[in-house]
Amino acid sequence: MSVIDELRWRGLLKDTTPGAQEYLEKHKVTAYLGIDPTADSLHVGHLATLIIMKHLQNYGHRPIIVIGGATGMVGDPSGKDEERPLLDEQTIRNNEKALKKQVARFLDFDESKSNGALMVNNYDWTKDYTLLAFLRDIGKHITVNYMMAKESVKKRMEKGISYTEFTYQLLQGYDFLYLYEHYNCKLQVGGSDQWGNITTGTELIRRKLGHENDAYGLVIPLITRADGKKFGKSEKGMNVWLDPRRTSPYQFYQFWINTSDVDAEKYIKVFTFLSKNEIEDIISQHRENPHLRLLQRRLAEEMTSMVHGQEELKKAIEASSILFGKGTKDTLERLDEQTFLDVFNGVPQFEIASQELSQGIDIVTLLAEKTKIFGSKGEVRRLIKEGGLNINQEKVKNQELIVNRDDLLNGKYILIRKGKKKYFIIVAKD
């Protein structure tokens, strides 16, 4: 199938400017995607457009990622009720470095290839452009009436929009013009909220360079959950980051595992590169045995491997097994501190002075007196006798068991389990 057919089947195509589909089917194009460096990490909301760029590259087209160093200093009003905070150059440069590392997991930046990806920063061609020159060269080609008609502007007019934000679409339009002239870039890709900015760019190119010059736009639909929630930095439960310091690989894996059947069927088309036959086969198997959650597992595996690598995927799967009683003491000891805390998020915690563990404490005293996890020593003894007490995933068989600093996980934690599913954490404090 053509790249357009591919994107349409996957639910990644909302709209294109006239002629874009035909042009893509007949030519190898250079396409660009703009990313505002408002943070040092991308989140899942950025993934769909990045994946479009990867599909384009797989079909022989050349992707350019434009870090919005200049536009990030102005703030895009699209989809926002309030003005965004303005960034300084140092923050933008730091964020740019971090973002390039993440983007490199998706796109091939091999310069020796004709369609090797490129990353540029629009600050580099905007910073020396004087206001007077910009107004004369760019501003005169786009009328205020045209700019006011944009949905992103109309939505903000009631509350008020600053001149700074009002000019954003001109700056983004100039990006497209610059890339068109210097990189022969004929296509801009973005989310559906970028339609107004993209069409301003195509219009600017035509008005400034002549109607014989062809420039196109392609936008994806807003990717949401079945309940309408959208991915983003501020949406609770949907602010899933690609940086493991913000969202651990375990949390990332769990996000996809916990998606609904409806969302999983949509997401596996949108976010993975599995073929149509593979996806239809997985969906069919899942519908036959939905309780096995085959679809969610495959989705979680594909996404975690793509973003964090096979080793982190393996760790995430191993960590997930702990809550179902499959993990061992060795499994626990392999968990880093953040993953351990993620796995046992919400589990009651009890503190003890680390020094007290230096001499060793018998398990009954530790649980009934030192931490008061249990109400009495008798309760602890009965639980041990019945085989219902575990420490660090190992069954306690001896009421005289001594617990000391050697039992600390990550040098700080002891995991207690009552029965099959009731957990407690002892935290050793210095």
C-alpha cells in the first residue's frame, strides 16, 4: 500500500491540503515536524506525529525535525486557553539536546542516506532577523483578516490574546518558507491543532514565491482515550513521558498493559509498526480470549521495547510478575529503587531506624513492636505457623528468624507480605 493508505488504515490521517496525497504517491519528499522544546522530554502525545515521520522515512521520504527554539520563545496559542510561559535560550538548548536523543530512537539520522533524518533549530535562522525586515519580507504577505480567521486565534479572542502569540503563525509559516527554500521541504506534518499554522505556511510560500510552488500539509487526528481524555503534560493519568526519569519503564509498560480493549485496538495500529496482518491476527486472538489480555501485552511489549529497549522491557515484565506472586527474592534484588517504589506504589510504609537493624531483630519483635505492622506478637506467630508470612518474597518458617541490614533491598527497604496479596514496606531510616 502507499504511505497514505498506510496512515489512513492506522488511523493516523485526519486531513491533507489539496494535492498532498497525489504528490506523496508520485514523489520522494522532504517533510518536517516541529517540536516545541517546552520540556527536556517528549511524552506519548508526541509519539503519533513522530511515528508518521518514521513511516514517511520507511517509504523513502526524508524527515526533518525542527526544534522550535524561536517559536518556543513566543508560545503557540493552538489548543491552549492561557498563554504559555516563555523560555530562555539556555533552557531551549538544553531541552534540544535531550530531545534529539529521544528522537534518534525512532528516526535514522545517517547522513550518508538520501533520506537520512535531520534535526534543526528555528532559532538559528530567526535570531538575526530584524523586526523591520521580518515585517517587510513576511508580514506584508499575510493579512490580519486571514490570521484572525484561524481557529486557534478565534478561540482565544474572548479571553484575550497577546500580540506575541498572535504572531506565532507567521513565525511558523516562515519556518516552512525557510525549509522550502533551503532544504526543498514540501510537506509539513502536525497534529490537527496545527492545521491553521500549517496552512499559513503553505499560503506564505505561494504568495511570496508564486503559485507554481507546491507546499503541502498533513495532520493527524487527536489521539485520545475512549473516554475522551487526551495525552499531554497536564492531563492526569495521560502524562506519560519518554524519559525514564519522569516515567519509569515499569510505569510506561503498565500504562499500555492497563489500557481498555477499545483503546488497545486503536493504539496498536497508531503507535506500533506491526504489519496489518499481524495486528488483525492479534486482535482476533484477543477477542476470542479477552481475559488473557494478549492485545495489551503485545502493545506494552512493542511500545516499551521501542522507547526503552529490550533490557528495560525484560525488567518491566519481571517487575510486573511480582504482584502476582511469581517474583522471587532475586527478582526483588534486581529492581532499582524507583521501579521498586513504582511496583509497590500505595503500599503502607513503616519506618525503623537503620541502626536498630545493625544488631539484628527477630521477626516477631520487628513486626509487632518495632514497626507495629501487626497488632500483637501472637498474630505474627499464628501467621508464621500457618505459612502466611513472607519477607522479601521468601516464606518465614522460623519464629526466631533474625532480620538485619543484609535483608535490606536497595540498602533501604524490606518487603513484608501477608497472605497472597497484602503487602507492607519497612523503610530503614538513617
